[in-house]
Amino acid sequence: MRPFFYLLFSWPIFVVNSYPTKLDKNFKFSSAEVQNLIKNKNWSCKDILKYFIDRAVKYDPIIRSIISYNPKAFERAQQLDEFYAQTGKLMGEMHCVPVIIKDNIDIQGIPTTAGVKAMRNMVPNKNALVIERMNQKGAVYLAKANMAQLAAGSIFSSEQAGLCNNPYNLNRTCSASSSGSGASIAAGFAVVSLGTDTGGSIIGPASSMAVWGYRPPHNSQILNGILPLESKADTVGPMARNLDDLVLTHSVLYNLPTLYSNIVQKNFEKSSLRVRIITNFINGFKVDKFNLVIDPLVKNLIMNSVNRMKSLGIQIEEKSLNQSQLKDYAEKFNNLIRKYNPCILGCVPYYYNNYFGDKARYESDAPIRNTKQFYQNDLLNNFWKIQINSSNLNVDKLDDVQYTKQLCDQACKESIKPKEMYKNFISNYLFDDKIDALFVPSFTTIVPLHSEIAQ
């Protein structure tokens, strides 16, 4: 089992009592309830889609979680209705489940903008692999989600939809780059969303908006059709209001057909589970210039979750790192960040050449076919042009795959050892085979106000 931290609370944000009359106001926005409406012949898939789209159209103008709507969504819903009418069966586990997709993930025929104007006319000819897998199981794509520009987190406000507002408090942020994916689920605009995560972009919005989010382990094979940030660390994963839907969607994305039945549909003895808590990460600590501060409110939520696990009979093991180990951790963490950031920046030109240069993805007359054309696009924000200029790259050779590959390899050389050292520390001191999960906070402060974040 992988280590996670989740805020174990959720509450409804908006309640639509007037429409539709056949839907209970306590509707839990789950795939099970959606499919029960179809099985009981209360609603068609088109009815369900209309409910979610009407909800988004009504409330999203103040939240700004959506960049664009899928013009073929109702056509897909009609296809699913006809399939069910003819066979009496659901197409798959995600039959008519409304899904919102982060706008750096390709859906055939819909622009992949990544939140920037320069890509607003980049319309892919094929679906990302994760889209194909959900298609096979009956999912319906409602919209493309707002996001930080280019998924980098440097500019949270996209040029396509503006700054995403947290549905629980419009004055607060939606956290990291998968902002719209989290906000759209928190506001009940879909049952499931997809986000991408390189350094907290799923975990952040999930924590900030009280929904479930899962950052899967890195798997390069599943990233086909996703605009990369750092291909050696990028992941794609789901967000949902209901944990069952999170597990279901992950099982579909990663082709794990028995995962859902083994975890959700199977009873297991909770007293056999062992969860480790590193007390230093809950109480906070300071070593030299490294200072981990835990907001009292966050600490209270963490302890509530710990007590809830204890009440379920889960074994809780507390462990503390000594001062020497904390100093070692701080040094390895800081060194990793210092050495790894140049690797990310240095590899983007190479990754972009591979993405834009895929002839099956984009036509030869597409506005951008390589990194050089991306950089020279008149619509590209000056912020990104400055980043490229400050990297001392030969702009004239940014369309050369071999040149950009060499840049990437060179930029990442110094990050190899720090990554291994950090991984070794985790395995030596934090996580081992004696436990099932490591419980640590993903974020240590309350959700910041927009005014506290430079945009």
C-alpha cells in the first residue's frame, strides 16, 4: 500500500432543489447512484448529463473550474442510452459516469489548451490513452477543467478561464495546477475528474477542497496523450467525492480489473492494518533553515483522522525521528529540490518536441509542431518566453529533437544521486514492510487566500 494523507470530511456546497424533481436532494454524486437511476428507468443517460451540465452552467461562472464543454457529450449519452435499450446491460463499470478532464489531457476533437492562449487552436486527432480506457467502460466527458498554465504551477490563473475559486470560499485558492479538476468535483459538476500530478497537483486540490484524490506511482506508459511537464515524474489520477469512485476510476485507468472488487466489494479485517505516523511531521520541527510549521487547525484535523482510524480498530504506530535524522532529512530534501528543478526546466523543450511532433496527434498545419514554434507563438505569455530566454538555450535549435534531448540529459545528471539519496532515506527511516501505510500531511497550512498568492 502506498502512503497517503486525506482530509476525512466533506460537505455539500450547493443544493439544487428545483431541478430535477425526480432527484433526491441528498444525491451523493456517485457512479452507483447514477447507474441506479438508469437501471430503475428513472432517468436516461441524457437526463443525467443534462443535470450535471445545467449545474455547471449555473454555478461555474463564479468558480471558474471549466475551460470548455464537450460538444459531443450528448451524442455520447445517446449512444449509451441506445446500447442499454438494446442489450439491457451497462457498457461498463463507468457507464454514463460524468467525467471532467484536466485540459492538458487530449480528447479527440476538443482543443488541449493547457490554460494558455498559444494552444487554444491545438485540436488533437486522437484520445489520450486514459481517455480511451474510460471510453471502453462507458464514461461521458462533460468538460475540460481549468488549470495552472502549462501545469507548471508558476501561474495559477489560466489565460482560458481565469483564476479558479475554491467552492467552499471563493476568496481562497484551488491549490495546485489541477485546480479545476478538484473544484469541479467539490462543486458537484461531475462524479469523477482527472488531474495530473508532478509535485502535488492532485494532492493539493484534493486536500484544499475536501475531495478524494490519488496520485498514482509514476508510469510512463499511461502518459501518452498528456502534455508533459516532467515525463519522469508526471502521473495522471482521479479525484472524486466518493472513495469508491476514486478506486473504480483508478482501476480503469491502470487496467487493474480486480482492484475494485478486492478493495471496495470485499470485507477485510481492519485490525490487521498497520499505519505509521511520523510525529515530527504532525507536530512540526525546525532544523537550521528548514522549518516545518503545522497550522493548529490542520493539526487538529490530522488528529481527528488518527482518532477515527483508531476507533475503527486500525493499528497506529507512532515513530519520531531524532535530531540527527531530522537534519539528514532536511539536507536531502533541500538538495533534491535544488538539483531537480533545473532538470524539470531543462527537459521541457525535449518533451514538447515529442508531444507536438506526434504526427498522429496533430496535423501538419497545426499552429505548433515543435518547441521552437511554441516559443515563437505570438500568443505565448511573455512570462514563459522569459523563462526560456533565461535558460541560455539556442532558440534556433529548439525544434531539434537531438539537441533538446542532450539538454535534458545534461540538466538531469546532477539530480540522479539526490533522488536516490532521498528515496533511500524514506525507505530506511519512514516506510518499510512492517506497515501498510504511512500517514503524513500533504499540506501543513490552511488553504491560502488569493491575495496571499502572487499570480
